[in-house]
Amino acid sequence: MSEFIVHVLIISSIYGVLALSLNLQAGFAGLMNFGQVAFFGCGTYAVALAVKYDLGLIAGFGIAIGSAIAIAYAFASIGKNLQADYWGIVTLALAETIRIVLTNEEWLTGGAQGISGIPSLYPHADQSVQQILVAVTCLALLFISYLSFRWFTTGRYGLGLKIMREEPQLAQSLGYNTLRLKRQCMVISALFAAAAGIIYAKYTSFVSPDQLLSADTFIIWAMVIIGGQGNHLGALVGAFLLQLLFALIPFVKDALGLPTEFVAAIRLAVTGIGLICFILWKKSGIVPEKVGGARLA
């Protein structure tokens, strides 16, 4: 039971980082990115390719950083002349294109079978100790991410993001370069999401295109919306709450005697019902955005 709790803590922490990174884009900058999972994939596949071709961990980090920056820059640049809803569709399409390429280029990525045999972050430790060390690493990354995103959004940069979110033309009239803000916001978010992907690949020791489905992006969106857009604590609350509910679903399934295939369907139902309820009755989420209080100096 303790191993299960540690596992839930690890996955919740990883999704907490993803929710924080998406919240910076959607909650603070108003960027409707439906391709968030592509940034996560930069980290997972970078580590996997480094292992497959014996490039070393440092090279894997380099691939993750380079690919995350490139995709983030492309997302922001393509959307410079598009409205939020159209840009969201484009990011979704680009993320799906990346997943399809990874699925079909078997010579490079292993195709639909993926890449296995990825060594743990702590290969010399016992399995139970490994899990605890990974949990501590995930919590450390989550803590660093939370502090970093708070720092980004409590000064002039955060104020610029919020002005761009509410009134893009006003932001331009005040001297903000909105395209530069979008690119910076996307790159920052992508780097943290890629870091989460690196740890996830090391933890599961397996990477495949099925981990980059668009449904995962919408689960992250549900975490942000349910927790509270524009509030870092809200993103964490949403991530941990949904992951806790997902972890409890198999126990409910066993108690009711339902088939195993019902688990995935119930998870989607929980996500969908939660989204609908919060959008209709509590748009601000569990932890609403704090209005004002930006530090300008």
C-alpha cells in the first residue's frame, strides 16, 4: 500500500508541473495551447533516444531542451496572427502531427512499440529505495517549478502577461512586444514540461506515442480549470485532486465488480463531468485567481 501511495505522489507531482506550465500559458497569458503534451514528449523521447543510441544523459538533456525550445518557438510564431480559438486548434494539430511522426518513424523512435529499457534515475539503489528517491526528486522539481512560476508572474513580466491576456492592443500601446511575450512564455513552460517528461521516462522506463495522446492535454486542462486558472496553487490542487480520483477508480471498479476496461472510460467521464460542472457553476475553480497584488519593482 505504501508503494501505491508513493506512486500516486510521483504521478501527481509530474502532472502538477505540467499543470503549472500550462497555467502560465492559459491562466496568465491567455494562450489556448491544446498541444501541451508535445512539450512533455520532448522530455520523454529525448531520454529514450539518448538511451537507444547510447548518446549519454547529457546529450538527452540537450535534445530535450533544444526540441522543447524549437517546438515552443514554432507554436508561438505560428499563432502570432491567429485568434485564441484558431491558435488552439493549430497547436492541437501540430501536437497530433508530432505524435503521428513518432508513431510512423520506426527506424528512429521504435514506432508504435516505443522504446523500452530506459534506466532509472537511481539505478544502483534498491527498488523500494528507488521509488522513494524518485518521489523526492519529483517533489523537488514541483517545488522549484512552483517558486519559479510565482517569481515569473509577480513582477513586470507577469503584469505584461495579464495585460496581454485581457487587452492585447493595450499591451502593445504600453510598449510590450506581445509576440516576444508569447515566445518567452511558451519556451519557459516547455522547458518545465520537458523536465517532467524526463523524470516520467526514467520512472516508467518506457516511452511510446500512446503517452502523447491529445486526451492527456485535456486532462491537464481539466486540472487547471478545476483548480483555478491564473492561480499557481489552484493548478496544484487540480492536479493532485484529479490524480487522487484516478487512483481511487480501480478500487471502485473492484468494489462494483466492473470489467477492467471500464477504468479508462470512468476516468474520462470524471474529467468531463468535472469540467462541465466547474465551467457552468464555478468558472474561477477551487482556488480563484487573486486580483491585483503584482509587484512592479
